[in-house]
Amino acid sequence: MRGADEDIEEEEKEVEIYRIKKLLQTLKKTRGQHTALVSFYIPSGYSIIQALQQIQQEQFTAENIKSRVNRKNVTDALEKTAQHLKLFKKTPPHGLIVFCGNTSEVESIPDIKIWSLEPPQPLTIKLYRCDQQFITQPLEDMVSVRDVYGLIAIDNNEATIGVLKGDHYTILKKKESGYHGKHRAGGQSARRYERLIEEQSHNFKKYIGDSATQIFMPMLKELKGIIIGGPGATKLEFIEEGGMNHELKKKITAIKDISYTDESGIRELIQVSKDDLKEVQMVRQQQIMARFMLGLVKDAEPVSYGEEAKRHLEMSAVDILLLSEEIGAQEIDRLYEIAKKSKTRVELLPTTFEEGFQLEHTFGGVGAILRYRVSE
């Protein structure tokens, strides 16, 4: 079990990653006039003085740019970057990333903006680039979900393959078998027909096994497990007959009975595998939302939502604060700072799954499980 300090550290990390993802959305949409957007990745342990010296060298080189407008945009961005680096006595523990450039869509009206952050984990690469767009891939890699679960729902009629990453799942393959069980056909011997059905069944399982191999092998390193579900014995036959790569077979962590094998079957598979997936963000948040709904519908424990939940937060009466990512970074930051003062646990829910969508559209994006009943 995690201690209270570890929970707080994990929440702070989730909020910081949310902020970075929002920043990445802005950066990826930004396009510069010519090649005038500066991306500078300074690794942990690297001298801030050496970083400044490189920027000064780039300023000298920029004077040779032929286009007057582009030359000014680059030199202005480099000057702003240099001034920003002078604010640091040394490089932060995890390193430093700076994005700077003219973001104006009107060439005659400059708008030099700068973004700077310490990455969420130690930066090991040093990179400088002046381009028409910001170089964001190294930062994106840092905030991408590391734990991935493969999901396969299969019966005799169809199969669906998906992946679960953090707070959302994605369907990657759907396939119908083309046959519908062991029904005798007129004019054919029962035995011959049985063989035909068995052959079709085997070929279908082999097709799904090959598809799973193609989908999951490229993500083998981050693949934490594979969960397979379906009604009856087909799922067990699939494991034996499907021909899935032996490295993937080692990753099978659970086999579950479920009723459906389409996308709703994937959702059902996630639902019945909660104990196996308890560390996955989406599953954890579904369980907390279930508590919230139980408190709301059956009064099992005190809850509130919307503006009332915000008032209860300011009263230090909130144990767990549920926030939709759609309420905006500024409001999330404001509520998170209040929550920290009263050691309130914060959960950020995206709208990519049903419970997060419900929090945003039914409860105004804010829900709370209270520490005690509040007399209004």
C-alpha cells in the first residue's frame, strides 16, 4: 500500500502531467513564420553557463540569415531565451526545456512567446533546434503512459482487440468469424460438416492470434499484461490454437468470463478485471466515481457536486475531489491549490470514458466525496 506522502506525490505528478499535456496541445498547433521557433532541451547536470554560451553562438550565426524578417524573428527569440536562462543559477534537477518564438500569424506584427519547464523526469538528451514548429517529441515521450494492457474479447462469432492505456481504451481490431456454430447443413454428412466448422473455427482463432501478435509485439516493452475474455470455452481454445507469439502468451495475466465480444465486451472485460487492473488510472477513477454515485443515489456516504462541492472544499470538508479535465487548467490549478491546504486527494478525469463524461456533463465537472456530513 502507498503511504499518504506517496499519494500526494502521485497527485502532484498527475496534475503536472495534465499541465504539460495542455501545453503540448498549444505547442503542436503553433506554426512559425519561416524557421524561427526555438526548442532547447538542456539535460540534468548540464551547466547553465554552457547553455547560455550556445545560445550566444546561435545568435552570432543567426546574423547570417538572408531574410530580414526571419533574421529578426530568430534573433529576437534567441535574445528572449538568453534573458530567461539568466534567471537560473543552475540547471534544475530534471533539466530544463525552453520553447520560444514568434507565434504571430501576421508577419508584420511580432508576438514573441516563451514557455519554460522542468520536465517530469530527468532529461538525458541535449537538443537545440530552430524550425517552423516546436520539437515536442522528447517531452511527449516523457508524459506518455508507460503501462499498457492488451484486451481480447472472443467467441465463435466475433472478436475485438483493444488496448488500455492510463485513462482510456482504444479498439484496434474487430473481426467476425463468418460462421455461426455447429448447425447441420442439408445434403452434407454430419461428420464432414463438423470438420468444416472446426476448420473455420481454427482459422478464425489463428487470424485473431496473428492480429494480436501484429498489434502487441511492437509495444512489448510497455505491455504490462494481456487479459482475454469471452463466453464459454472459446477463449481457452484461442489461447491454445491462436498461435499468438510465445512472448505475448507469457504476458497473459487473466482470463475472464464475459457476455459480449464487441466493444461493449471490451468495456465489460475492463469492468470484471478491476482487481487485475487496480493500478490503472481509468479503473481507479471508475471505482471512485462508483463511490460518488452510490453516495448520491443511496446516501451511502456524504457527497456533493458543482458549486456546492467547491464550497465544501473551501471548508476543508472534502476527502476526495473529482475534477473533469474539461473545466480548464486555470480552474484546476485554483482548486488544486485549495485542496493541497486541506490534504484533499484530487482525481483528474478525462471525458474519454463514460464516468468522466458524466462528471463533466451531469455534475458541472466537479464532484466531491466528503469527510463528514455538512449542515448547510
